[in-house]
Amino acid sequence: MSVEKIISDWENRKFKPFYWLEGEEPFYIDRIMNYAEHQILSESEAEFNLTIFYGRDASWAEVMNACKRFPMFAERQVVLLKEAQYMKDILKLEPYFDSPQFSTTLVVGYKEKKLDARTKLSKTVKKNGELFTSNKIFESKLPEWTNQIVSQRGFSINPKAVHLLVDHIGNDLSRIDNEVNKILINLNGRKNITEEDIENYVGISKEFNVFELQMAIAQKDLPKAIRIIQYFESNPKSAPIQLVLPALYNFFSKVIIASGISGGEKNIAAAIGVSPFFVKDYIMTARNYDPLALEMVLLQLHQCNLRSIGIDQVSTTSSASLLKEMVVKIIR
């Protein structure tokens, strides 16, 4: 069951006795938990019928006793168990899951972990309640995901603006969502997010960022690449080397794949998982770097990464110096 289906059921007053929310992606777990805390019950109902526990502090007996209570002045009560992954003896809640109170809606947030599907507890949860697993999305899907959340709010976003945002933040859905909300508040009636909005409200330079460095290397524009790296050196938080190297590695890995695909831009876009808007960048890069050169690019990125973490490094060298040296070797 999806997040949207769970919330839609709740809006239509359809409840299962408990919901077990698990997995590595906290964004969706927090979204469901937040709705359960603030929307299922009215303000007056919540005063008597909303109970919140935290796994580090709660005992299984306290949670079970709370769930077995009957609601007061309402048709149901809501019990939330947050950070359940830290709760000792959580398996002792199994008898409750086997025979739950149907006037109670229990929501368990079990972040960063998953139940072992072979256990009795997992089978009981699936049988009597709802098991929701929140998985991390692939980085290649982040632009599509960002487009979706912007579209759901009735707005649009330029392809380049999407990549500026995603390349800067990485796989942190909560932060992407927060930054999008911040931008939308400042659009002043406009319906489209541009690169200028990303620069003004997120603090990412539209001229000096990982995306522009990537394109400078793709175009073999060494002076521009060096200028961007010098900007990174003056603004260390704008693009740490731990963000730059994976982004470049991902880009050139896709260039290698694109170089071996025939059938036009649509086939290439589908194969490498990018927007058709950017396919020309991959085709252009494949023309500028033959297959052997592309392999050498990946090798240089790998070696730079090793040196950045202190391996194969004779003396202390700044991140900017490592990037400059790597870029010169790649382009020349």
C-alpha cells in the first residue's frame, strides 16, 4: 500500500488496527506519522485520545496497555510509537498484534530496519495490519521525484533547476522537499521554478556548481573548469569533494553506456535514466571522449577519490588541488 492510499483511507475513515512503517527512507515514514498525529483526530479528540511513545524510553507493557484502552468521547484513539527500532523487547508486542483493539489505530515507526519476513511477528503484522516499507529511491530517479512533488503542488520546474537542486542536495528527500517549499513561498505568483530561484533561495550558484563543472569537463573547457574549482575552494560548503566525485563518476558512467546505444535520443534517455532534455549532453561528451578516454576518466576519478580519503597520498593536498590536478589530466 502506498503513502497516498494509506492517507486516502484515513481521510475516508477507513482504518486498520495498526500500521508498521519500516525501511531506510525516513521521508515517507515521517509523512504518514505526521498525518496520523495531526489529522486523524480533531483537536478536541486528540486531547484525550492521542498517545505518543518513543522507542528509547517506552516499555512494551506501556504501549500495550495504552493500545488496549477504549477511546474517550471519540470513535477511536491513536497511539504512535516513534523510533521503534530503539525499543527493547519490541517482540513482546506480538500478542497485541495477534489480537488488536479495533477502536485503536496504532502506528509504529521502525526506521532504518525491516522485519525479518520469516518471523512470526512479520507474518502477524501482514495478516492483521498494514506493513509499509519505505525504500531509498535511486539517485537517477531523484530528478523525476523532484518534478513530481513540484507538480503535485501545482507548479513546474526547469530541467536545469532540477539538476542544480538534486546535484547539490543528493539523496535526502526531506531536505529536497523543504527546499522546494521554501522556493514556492517566494515565487510571488509565478508558477515555474528557475535556476535563478535555486540560486536565490537555496544558495547554489547557477554558474559555479557541480553541474557546470561536469559540463566544462565534457566540453574540454579547462579554463572554465579551473574557475569553478577555484570557486569551490573559496566556498568550501558549496561543493565538497565528497559530493563532486560521485556526481562526475555517475555522469561519465552514463556517458559510457550512452556511447554504446543506437536508436536515437529516446532510447538513450531510457537506457541511462535521464530526461530527454539532457541526452544531447551525453552524446556530445561521448563524441569528445573515445571509449579508451572514458575509461581513463573513471580511473582518474577513482584515484582522486582514494587520495581524497588519504590513500596513495604522499603529502597533505587540498581538495581543490586534487580536483585541479585530476581535471587537467582528464582534459589534456
